Amino acid sequence: KDGRIVYQRGFGDWENTPMRTASVEKPITAAAIRALGIGLDRKVFAINGNGGLLPYVPWPSLGDSRLEDVTVQDLISHMRGLDRYIAGDPMFKSVEIANDLGVPPPANRVLTLQWMLGKPLEYDPGTTYAYSNFGYMVLGMIVEQLSGMSHADYIKSTVLTPWDWIPGTELYAASTLQGTQHFREPTYFGGTGCTNVYNVGGPTVPCAYCQCPVENFVGHGHLVASAAPLLEFASRYIVWGPNSGMPWDGTTSTSHTGGMSGTSTVMRQRMDDIHVVVLFNGSDPAGGGNHAQNVANLIYAEIDKGYITWPTASVDGFWVDFGSGSSGIGSYDNSFTSVTEALSWTEDGTKLRFHPGTSKWT
């Protein structure tokens, strides 16, 4: 509220547990694209000398001449001309794409892009809205090509920086295979019995860990974050719409949800400068909608009753309180106990908050 994180709570784990964000990453990608300073009317695919940004060869040949007209703004606005409800979502076809191209699955981002350049469009680019994971994967590739950095690193250096009270430890790239996650991440629960895209003929596996390679989801679902950086984003940037990723000026009220196996998320902002982020390490309940969206609705219903006396202290995960006892995790009520401990969780440039008190220290 009003630029301060006033409530942060973990149920079943730490208060600042990082989790997969799924599509809540999309507006962050839009902000990263805008930070590059390129014209949003730039052509995306380098075809027939059009000056496009990405010089990849279509497979097996160009599927639609209209692909040379796709602009960066078309991708931001989900108006690229592809409709996943008609043609299917290529981000979940990594085995099919690999088989078509004669390589071991799962197909990577470059192969996915080349395969898609060989497919026809459903609409003229820029004319029809159709939500697209693939379009934001392409935006992520543009960020990496033009910045020379990984998508996550560029975001941490330009969009959600340590100088915005966001340590680099609170946002990083996800890993697919079970057992390769950061120790702070929770177990992801998203069903069982899914085909392992890394071993198609092998036994079925927990869906959250091998159904799809999240390393391919750069731009639209490969980030892991705690709630704090997402709240900071919502207080600074527009979350949804054709202006997604532009500075937020208090005149828009938007939200973005995310969901995949083992993940349910939402980031909401509204004009009274009260923003809410909810992260679940479980998928949508059958017929019950988005876990995170359901809880966000309950939170806003309580806020709208008008009875809350709002705290004035920030309660994010970057507090230090000397001599407070056992090692903490940096939240307001479970602080780091020394600067040394705090620094072990942060990166250069990170700011720390200090509880007032009488402890002597140097």
C-alpha cells in the first residue's frame, strides 16, 4: 500500500519463499522490452530484407508472408496473428517439434521459433487479439539478443534492480527437473502421470517437473520470484494491456494471472495504490478457477470493507535486527541477526532495513 509492503505471509513455508511465476512474468518482459529503447514498430522476424530483429531461418520454409509484418508492439499486445485455440500452443509441443526436426526432445527455443515460422497465421498481424505464450517467448529472445544478457539478468539490471529494494536473490531463472530447484523453493504439486519430455519412452512423472521444459519459457513463465519483487513491479509498471510494462501512473487498475502444472499466481494493481500478489505451489483446482485469483478476490473483498488500520512499516524480507536470537529469513518478524548473515542472502547494491533499538554495533 502506497509503495510499502505492509503484509507478507507464507502459509506452510517462509514468508518470502520464491516460487515459479508462470505468466505473471509477461508484464515484466514487456517492461524489459521497453527498457531496451527500441521502436515498438520494429519488425520482429528478419524476412525478405525487412530489417527484422531475429534472423532465424523458417523450417522447412516460410509458412506465411504476413510474418514479415509482425512488430514488437504486436507481440506485447497479443496481436501477432496466431491463435493457440485454433492451432494449439507451441510452447507445449516441444516433443512434436523435436520429432518433426529430427532432434532429441525437447526442442529448444530456437527450434521452436524456426518451426513456428513455417506455420500459417490465423489473422493479419495487429488486427486481432489472441493471447500468446509464444509471442512472449519471442520477446524474451529479443531481450537477450539486444542486451547480450540472460533475460533474468537484464530484468535485474534494469527493471527490478537492487536499488529498488529487490535483491537478486528474490528473482532468478527456473529449473525444470525435480531436485534441481533452489533450496528455498517449495515442492510443486501439479498432478502425476505425465510424459517426461526428457525421456518420452520412459515412465510417467510428476507433471510439474517434466511435462514441459520451463527453461524454454523465457519471457512468459521461466522466472522464480518471491512476492516482494512482484509487488514492487505492480507499484511501478502497468500490469496488463497494450501499455503493459509502461510506468504506472495510478490511473489504471489491471491484473495478470499465471498458471501451469504446479503453479497458480496473480499480480493485481488498482488505482487506490493497493496491490496484491498471491503465489501458490499448486495448480488450479478442477473446475475451481485459479487458486491465486480466488484468494486475491477474498483479500480485496476485505480491503473494500474499509475497516483496516494500515501499518506504516515495510514488512518485506530485508530486515536486520541485531541479537534477535536464532537465524532469521529477513522478514519483519523474523529478521536477519547480523549484517554478515543478511549479505549472504543479497547481492551488490541491495538495501537493508534496520530495526531501531539499543544494540551497539560497528
